[in-house]
Amino acid sequence: MHYFDHNATTPLDPRVLEAYVDALQGFPGNASSVHQVGQRARGALEDARERLARILDCEAEEVIFVSGGTEADNLALLGAVRATRKPRKHVITSAIEHPAVLNACRRLEEEGVAVTYLPPDGQGQIDPDAVRRALRPETVLISIMHANNETGVLQPVAEIGEIAQAAEIAFHSDGVQAFGKIPVDLRALHADFYSLSAHKLYGPKGIGALVARKSAPLAPILYGGSQERRRRPGTENVPAAVAMAVAAELAVAEMPSETVRLAQLRDRLERAVLEKIPATGVNGAGAPRLPNTTNIYFDGVKADALIIALDLRGFAVSSGSACSSGKLEPSHVLMAMGLSLERARASIRISLGRWTTPEQVDALVEALVDSVEQLRRLAPAELSHV
């Protein structure tokens, strides 16, 4: 199977796996225990925290280990908003966020919080001026993702962070897709909260982190023990935290060359598809994007049928967020960008990774050519109505 769905999850890097297994075997204790076995686990946990903090240029105590990106987003939104003392509260976010952010915002609405969902432009970017215009006296949080998981489009988060800082409003960015693929400078982004997930950067599933600035109030959303400085209770997953730190270090070390390599492969893929298959296009092509991600529409073809056809040929791609797979609705991201219902349903996401080769890209192009031709032949009327 040729894997082109790295934005859904990444394979575990063998070097990360080795560190993970070593930690599983070497640190069996509970990091909250006072005996030597527990304290060795505590030492490994704090070392992992410090290694992540060095990469992110933040203080170690600002790194909160959680179960993944979804929990990090929920903790940031629910925790930050509930920690404020304003009688009326307002949140600004975008219509293209990951479901973890959108559904957390819907929960806040049920609690009486007003939420503004900003639409993107036709290329999938949020206008910082729209953020500025949406500000209210009762605004307590702005949450805009760093990179979109479906299109790969990068958001102007540094500029939005400046707006938030000037207005003295907390700023959260979902960095799950960005961290490990592009450089991340939290100080330049002016982010009070930043979400991370290990399994997007060749680490294990079930571990992530929320960077929370000490100056930003944050209420816990879970209740139990005093772990993670009383911000996230539960026995710490020490081996996974160690593995996440190793995965992050590898991603940052290899980023200069890997970013160039992946962008070249993505561009090679897009050029070939546009040249060989008529009535196609790249969603968000006019905006800055992650180097590994492309979202392509094939007019007259249903994305789910194309995904199955490619799967039968040995290629794994997707139609958007893996957290929304199985739903009949078209992509909320593409619809917010202004695509027609038919074109949104004709779009697939292809995301390349660490072991993607030029030969695999060329083979995918040929599989796309054959599959699209076959599907259009079976349903020619759909193409004529686009």
C-alpha cells in the first residue's frame, strides 16, 4: 500500500519506536510516586518536557502533556474561557477549524458564550482585518488554526496574534498540522495557547501537548489528581511523552531538507495531475501551504468513489479530516471557501510524508488518470452538469 494520508496520521518512525520501547521498559513507575522507581519516571517525563520547551522556545512548565490534539484544543478553549471572570464572554474563531475546535465552541455556546465564526477567502485564508472587526468589549479568546488539515493553507497567525496581544485578548492556535512540518516560533506568533499532537509527526498516538503561557489563565476541564501542575489530572504517559520529544527533535532537525523535498514532490504531483487530467484544480493553490499537502478537485467524480478506486489500486488518500470520515456531508472547509456542493464532493486530500518517493508520486498520478477516466465514463452526466 502506498500511503498518501499523512495529515490523518503518520507511521511511527523506527527511531521513535526504539525510544518508546526503551522508555516502556526503562520507566515502569508512576511519575507521581515518591520512591526511586517513580522518581526515575518523573525524571524522564520532565526531561521530555524540557526538550519540547527548547524546541518551542517556551518554559518547561508551560508544556502540558495531554492525550492528543483534540484534548489540547478542548483544554485551550474551554479552559481559557471558563477561567475568565467577565459576565459576558465572546470568542472569535474561523469556519474552517478542526472539529475539535468547532465542537468545543458549540459547547461554549451552550454555556451562553457568544461565538463568531469567520469565513475564509476563496483561497482558504482568514483575513486579519476580519478578526479585528469582530472584536468586542467582551471578547475573551481568539482561536485560529496555524495550518488547515484539509487544504494545507497557512493562516496569518502572527498578524492575528499581534491583534490579540494589542487588544489584551488570549490567542490560541491549533498547531497540530503545522508543528513538525514548518518552523514554529511561538513568540513570533504571540500565541498564549498552542496545540500539538505526536502522531502527526511520526510519534505515537495518544499523546499531545498544550503550550499554555504562564500569564494566560487556564481552568482545568478534567478533575482528579494534581498532575501537570493541576491543569490536567491523570497518570502521566511517560513513555509516550519521551517518544513525542524524540519525534519533535527529529522533525525539527530534518525540516530544512524535508520541507524542500516534500514541496518538490507535491508540486510534481500537482503539475502532472493538471496536465494529464482535464477539469481538475487545486483548492487553495493561491495561498501559502504546508509543503506536503494538496487538495485537488476532479469535476464529475465523487470523492468517495475515487478514494475507493485508489484504495483498490493500492493508494491511501482521503477526502478531508479523518475525524469527520464516514459523514455524508461535504467538507465544511471547502464549502466555507465558496466551492459548489458538487466540487466540494469531488475533492480529495493527498498528503505526503517522510518516506514518500518520486516513484510513488508518479504511480499515484497514473492511478488517478485511470481511476478518474473510468469513473467519468461510468457517470458522464455528472461532468456535464459541473
